[in-house]
Amino acid sequence: ASWPHYGELTHQKQTAVADAASEVADAMGPSVDNAGNDKYNPVDPADMSEDKHDPRDFALWKAPKDSDPLDARWNTPFGTGRPGWHIECSAMSHRYLKDMFDIHGGGLDLRFPHHENEMAQTRAAGYDSAARWMHSAWVTAKGEKMSKSLGNGLSVPAVLAENSAWVVRYALGSVQY
């Protein structure tokens, strides 16, 4: 968290960046399951190590977990492992969209820490990322965030199997971003 612009995406001062995660959680409503675990942003115990200089530090490279697929780890000069979550997105953005692209989007839950960290490391590599960042609230299904990871998402073919294209077009066109 030594980059002087860290926190600009979420409009947080350096001293208040840690509060951004709780603000997002408050805005999105309860995300804790009955056991007290965060359903959408689970804490990885490996991220809470004593090796951090600051609680906002993030990993560029992670040691493999037993649960990781064998094809999701690589042998490198600095050890076997995999890219950290944020660096994966920076690398893909740079490879496929180059130095600067117009819009980077995602759910409100990704603003902090994911997109904040992605922006910091992309700029540290000497590139700008997106000209604009857009974040949307969640679409919910039966009271839960709709997401691929929860397995409750809808595909366009599934929606069109039950509704005409005109109905879907009208529904999407009748609401604001």
C-alpha cells in the first residue's frame, strides 16, 4: 500500500482504504452465512500471514494449495505456484486489451480490494489500465447474489428458452444501468 494513489478508485484516503471493504459490504447487504463466513469474499488464511508489511498488501505469486488442479501451478525460479488473483486480471487485460482500454467493469463487490489492487499493480508495471471503471450492484436470485461461483447464474439461451427475444430486449431496455 505504498503507492501514493492507492485508494483513488474507491475514493479512499490511504488511512481509510481498509474501511472500503466494510462500506461495500454494508451497501450490498448481508453476505455472511450462518457460520459467520463471508459468502462472496472469503478470507484466505494465507493472505493473513505475518509476512505482510501492511494488511492491504496482496500476493503477486501464491504457493499452490493441495486443492489446486495440477495444471494450475507452474515451476518458476522463485518456486512452484500460481499467480495471485489480482495479477491474473492485470496480465489478461494487458495481453488482450493492451496498455489502455476504455471501460473496465464488474460487480460492486470487486471495487475493493480486487480492482483497487489490479489498478495499483498495472500502474506499477508502467501501464494505465482502464479510462473508466464501472461497477454494478448484484442481480439476485432467491435472495442471493447471482454468480457463476454460486451456480445460480442464467445464460442467454436459458432465458430465451422461456421468453421471447422481444420480451428480454424490452426488459433490459426499460431499466437504467
